[in-house]
Amino acid sequence: MSLPNTERADATLLREFMGQIQAEPQSSTAALLGYWYGTTEGQLLTELAGREPLEDEAGQAALFQALLERLTRAEPLAQLRQRVEQLKTTDYSQLSADEKRELVTLTRELRELKGKN
């Protein structure tokens, strides 16, 4: 499966960025951004760094929770999408009754994970 999946890319970037911070906790913001300079990811991080920071704890907690939820959904979403794509490669009339039910179930699960109930 190809990786134009922005959620997976965002999750990977966040993991790599957190790993960089953990490996060098004394790094300044400029040093962290310099590591990513010249990349698409670096441009995104620079834009994010330029935003006004959240001052209240509730806002920070909500942002952290949203990021955590997005990370935890990334892998299950990728797996569901992969299976759906596998099923869609077969003509619908050629799918067994079980495969048709599975496709409907997987589509429902995808919608729920993406928050589109």
C-alpha cells in the first residue's frame, strides 16, 4: 500500500520529532527546526512553531489528547484500508457472501474510526 496517507505521515513525523527531542532534550527550538531544514516536514514544523502557543492547560491537554487519538487510529485505519482495497480488487459479483459482509463491516469501521458516523 502506498503512503500518500497524511495521517500515517503525520504520525511518523511526530514519532521522529519526539525521538529527536528525547535523544537531545537540551536542544533549542532553532536546533530542532534546523535538523528538519529544507524538507517538507521542516516547513510544516516551522509553520507550527510560528503559531501562537496555547497558554492554558486545558487547551494543551485537549491538543495532546487529539494528537494521541490521531496516532492511535493511524495504524488500524491503514490496516482497514488495505483490506478494503484487497476486497475491492475483486469484482463485487465475484465476492462470496462472507466477503461482501466483511466489506460492509470494514467500511462501517473505517467511517467510525475517521469520525464520520
